[in-house]
Amino acid sequence: MRSLLLVSPEDDHAFTAALESGADAIILDLVGAPTHAASRAQSAARLVVRRRRGRAPLLIVRVDPLATGLAGADLDAIVPVRPDGVLLPKAEGGADVMRLSAMLAAREALAGLGDGTIGIIAGATDTPAGLFDLGSYRDSSTRLAGLALGLEDLANALNAAGSRDGSGNLTDLSRLARSLCLAGAAAAGVMAIDAPFLDPDDGAGLEAEAAAARRDGYSAKIAIHPAQVPVINRIFAAD
């Protein structure tokens, strides 16, 4: 898996474009979505499953953080559709992965799915506490497939102006989080997924950032626009 394209299940145009983008995975984003978005996500997820042919996109659902108390309802809606994985934002270590794994197991049983059918990607650097727990993902769950680097939520949590400085370069904090996420993923034996590049019009910036991530050991990168997918796929292609 090289590219993961984040898309809202409520944006029909964006969702259609995502299906045609060539992304290895589509991430349906339920975080902060209105109540009716769950049913839209179900419909969107079913469409992904129906369209699968060969290397068609994997289906990952980004659920609300555990601390919100809303993740259970997200899982109730989406587990019966059998997504390939769940992306948990603001994860704070292996304990959160174990808790999510138990929540998934109960719902898999109700849906007639085998235990462990649905994998987990942890948004591992979205909070300050998360930075200090990156070593705890090792042996947390056989479901764990990757750690995703998050920089914007981390900057917000620290009241920082952003994840980049005035020249567009990653701040010291962002570089620290990037290195720790990579090391945490390697220790856990799972893939490290680079944070999205937020300017869809800056192709050169995306290319440079993706190339640096690949050089340093990241396996994949999140995209926020279909136009970013071909660049990411090319840079993270197997040698």
C-alpha cells in the first residue's frame, strides 16, 4: 500500500473522483460528521466493495477518537460492511489499540465476521501524550497494520501556529514527531504512513516531501486530493 486518499462520504463528487484516482486505499472520514453521515458511509463503503476488481482500493474508515465516546456508533454502522481497516485518530498508545480491537471483535461476532477481519491503523502522533507512547504499540494487537503520522492536530494541541514555519519547512516539533512515528512503527513491525501534504496545488512540494519520507523509511503517504495520488504512487512504488 502506497497511497491512502482521505475523502468525506458526504461529498459525492469527491467520492467518485476518489474511486477513479488510482489510490491503493480510500479513507472514509467519519470524524465530526453529522449523525446521518453514518448511513452515507455505509452506502459509500458498499460501493467500494462492489467495485473491487483486482487491485481496487482497500476500504479504511476513519472513526471518531475513543475519548469522544462516538467511536462505538461509528463501528456499529461500518463493521457490517466489512471494511479492510479502521483508522483511529488521536490514539495514545497500545492500550487504545487493544481497546479498539476489543470493540471490533464484539461487532465482528455480531456481523458474522471472523475475529481479526478488520485491521487497525493508529493515528499515533495527533496528541502530545501520543508522542510519549509510541513505544507501546509493539505486540499491542495482531490487527495493527500501521502508524500514521499526524501533524496538524498535534500543533493545535500545543497552541502552535502550525506544523510548518514561514518558509514551509516542518517545525522542530513536526520533525521530532515524524522521526518518533517512524521508529515506533519499525519497533512494532508495521508500516509507517506519512502525513498528508496540505497544498494540493504544490506538486513540487508534494514530490519533495514524499521523496524525503520514502528515503527515511516511510512506506506510504496520505493524500487529500486525487491529483496527489499518482505522485505518491510513483515515489512509493517498489524498487
